[in-house]
Amino acid sequence: MTGERVMSCCELETERLLLRPPIEADADALTQLANDYDVAKNLSRLPHPYTRADAGFFLEKVKEGRAAGTDFNFAVTRKSDGAFLGGCGLHLREHGYFELGYWLGRPFWGHGYASEAARRLASFGFRELRAERLLAGWFHDNPASGRVLEKTGFVLTGADRRDCRARGHAVYCHTVTLTPDAFSQTRKQAA
């Protein structure tokens, strides 16, 4: 199911974060944080180096994807000061399921922001998009991302090789799936 019924501009809140559609004013912070090889090497489509032109192209694609109901990208911002921390989103894939993805700038690693954003994004996918399941993946050499997905309730379903633009080659990737029931169980256990 696509997200055609979902409003074109929505904000999602957590205790510490506001997830909102990225805007032009985010371009400088986006460029600065994404232009870090240690960030880019953990993402499939992020080029390295990452330029202001890349940020402009991304912001245009965000509008197109949201309008089509196929891509729901969010800027991850901190509620206390509005700081831009990174991005997350749900992206409709050819098999009809949404894939969950996220990234944070290096200064914001290790504070629990990725887990907080992933949980809220999964809730959005199941409640607003009525997704039957969510998919995700993490590169073998990024176990911190695997822990974020595991805490959200994703379970290992396989592995494949995914292209990584920043590395310039395919990388071994663990694939994981989250169902509404597993997500509900994880939320109950966390409470």
C-alpha cells in the first residue's frame, strides 16, 4: 500500500525529537553532517564527498517522493534546540513494502537518538501508512545499526550484497523485517 492517504506534510514527535519534512534551511547542516565518510559508508545511496548541490538535489527528490506517496523522508531534529541531527524515512520498494532507513551525523551517535527515531518511524509506518511489514538492512561492519533495528523489533531474515556509493562497491548486508505484532511486543517489553 502506498502512502497516498497520508498528508503531504506531517511531523512526528518523540520525547526528545521532532521528525519533520526536510526544508531548504537544513541544506547547510545536511551537507556538513553527510559529508563524513564514516556516515556515508554506512548508507547505500549517499555519495562521498557530499556537496551542497547533492543536498539541493535530495531536497527536490523529497518533495517528489512525498507527493507520490512513495517516500517519506524526515529531518531528525532535537526538540530542545532545533538542531539538525540527521535523517530518516520510509521508502516504498518494488516488492510493495516500505524500507526503513536512518542516519545521524557523527556528533549525535551514542545518545539513543537513532533508536528513538526508528521506533517513531516504525509506528508511523504501521499506523498511518498501514504497512503490513517494514524492511531494513545494515552493513556487516555497522553492528550499532543492527542493535538499533533489533531494539525496534526487527528480526534477521537474510543477507545480500548492496551497492554503497561512498565505498564504490557492493557490501555484505544483513536484511531484517518488522511486523506490526513484533513491533507491538517490543513496545510492551520496553514499557
